[in-house]
Amino acid sequence: MPKHYLDEDVCTTAKKRLRSIFRTFPKVYLAFSGGKDSSVMLHLALEMAKSMNRLPLDVMFIDLEGQYDVTIKYIEETVLGTDEIKLHWICLPLNLRNSVSVFQPHWRCWDPELSDVWIRPMPRHPQVISDIGHYPFFRYGMEFEDFVYKWGNWFANGELCTCLLGIRADESLNRFISVTESEWNGKNWMSGASENLVFSYPIYDWRTEDIWRYVGKKRIPYNKLYDYFYLCGISIHKMRICQPYGDDQRQSLEYFHEIEPETWNRVVARVHGVNFGAVYSKTAVLGRRKVVLPEGLTWKKYAYLLLRSMPEISRDHYREKIRTFFSWWHDHGYPPELVPDQGNLKLENSGKQPSWRRVCKCIVKNDWWCRSLGFCQTKKTYEKLYAKNP
């Protein structure tokens, strides 16, 4: 999708979008993570809500347990103790992506059965929601994004509602696609989630530099974890605040033990494979940039070897994806006998040719959703996961 530039700055445009949002939606809430983008989004939304007499602003924070202590302290300082915010601090057992282990492809935060090894004690603020029976739609171990959708519909309660998200299109290709692939009511910075729920991205066209420029000029509080990331030499474009075991976030795992060694010790005891990820996330061992073929094997034999080394839940998942992958290519001119062990790398990398090398790269990267094979995240996959891993 081509970019279209406006004749005004992104801050002015974002405020116009927010004004339109508060005029259109009877119910508005903001999803807050403690990161720089959601912090700017919070500041802008509070400013607009105050000017339009829409305070207090509902703010949803999903606590993922395995986060930096400095992030939690920032959350407490920013959204607690103010009459302008109605906070929903959610601490429930959700399934979260763990990209550094095939033995535990997802881990469950705030699992009551593992309370003795929780990374942090359960927060005790009055705004904290930790009762599994609090929400009628909640299912023990439900997937994070499934919870987000259902929470939004629960909050809407039949009225037109929008969730303000501090997502920017220049963060990653996946974010760019998620923001620009659909629109709502003629607005390309909105997407309809259901009949009553709409996701809004008022700062989707901001760049990283715009975020920090706003923080500096307005002198708003920000998560000091970014200062530690900077001291570690991480680019401002690569800093990620959310739980660090995701597919994109694992690149900064190696810095966790430097920034908060005590927290890191508890993380290692709680989440399978994080120490492995910290050591190898930027190497070929986890498919970073390239995958190395062991001597004496073909890519096809290597794929079967990798699958046999996996636990059943991961092996069955990848086998189904691989079968679908080759079935699609069979219908598009590549029957099994024509699939190369390693094809033209340029065609492979652009997704225009199948090969067993592509399959191996997907497995080694622990690309659970198999995006490198052309798949995307699906609810059906999680339903199967619930059935096997209750």
C-alpha cells in the first residue's frame, strides 16, 4: 500500500483523530503497556478527554507477570492514584507466546498452580483483577489476543466502543499490515473487530523519532527501561517493552540479565528456554539470518530429523502446517517430485518458490505461526492447543 503524505504534522493529525473518536464513540478505552507508544497515546487521550469532558478515561493494562520490575514501577507511578483514569489492571492466567522453546511454545502467566515460582508477587492494588471468575467470558489459559477481543466486546456491552492502541506502522511489516489492511467507516486508521468494537490507531503514522520528540517537548514521564536499553547500545528502533519471549522481542533477551539480574534469575526458573534464547537468539542456531545444514544431510532429511526431536504438541502443529504448505504449492505447479531441496534463494526469500530449506528455516527459527511459509495467526490453532494443553 503506497504512503500518502499530509500537509500537517502527525501530532495535529492525531489530535483531530482523537477528537473525532470521542465525538463518535459512547465508550472509549485505552490499551496500556507501559511502552513509549502507549505512554504518548495515554497523554494525548487524557488531554483530549479532559477538553471534551470525557474523564475518567478507562485504561486496560494486562500484566504479563514476566516483565521488568522497572516497567511495573512506571505503571504504578503513571496510572495509579489519579481521578482522571479508571484502571483495569488484569492479572489472569493467559497463554503467552514463548518463541525460545519448542518444549514450551506457550507459557501461562499468573498460573495459580505455579504460584510458588511466580516471577513477581501478585500486585495488591484495588484496581487489580485476579479472580478467574471476574469476567463471564474468561477461560483458564485462554490466548492473549483472544482475551483482548473478548474483553473489548464485554466492555462495549452492546454500545459502540473503540479501543485506543499505540501501534505504529513503521515498527514492523506485521504492524504495517495490521493497521493498513482494513478500514472502518472510511478511515484507514481504524479497523472493525466486531459489530460493536473498533480498534483505533491515532498515532499509526508516527515515526520513532516523533514519539521521543513528543516526550521531550511535553516532558511527559516515560519508562526508564528505555534508558537502560540505550546504555546497552540498542537502537531506538529496536527497543521493545512487552514480554521479551515473543518472536520479535527475543532479540533483546540477552540484555535482561544485565539490566535486572535478580528478575532474570526468576525468569529462568519460570519460562522454559529463556537462557538458551538469550545466548542464541541472534545466531544461526535460532535461524537468525541463515540456517546451517548439518554435514551429511539433505534439507528434507534435516526437516524430518528436526520434527522427530520435538515434543508431540509442537511436532503435530508443524506437520499440519507443512502438509498444508506443500498441498498449496501442489495446486500451484509444484507437485512433490518437483519441490527442490534448496531452490533459488531469491525466489525462496520472496515466497515465490517452495523448498525443504524453507521448511527447515521455519522450524529452526521456531516460527510457531509459520509466517515464513505464508501462514498467519489463527484462532483455530489455539483451540487445538487448549484441547491438548488444558
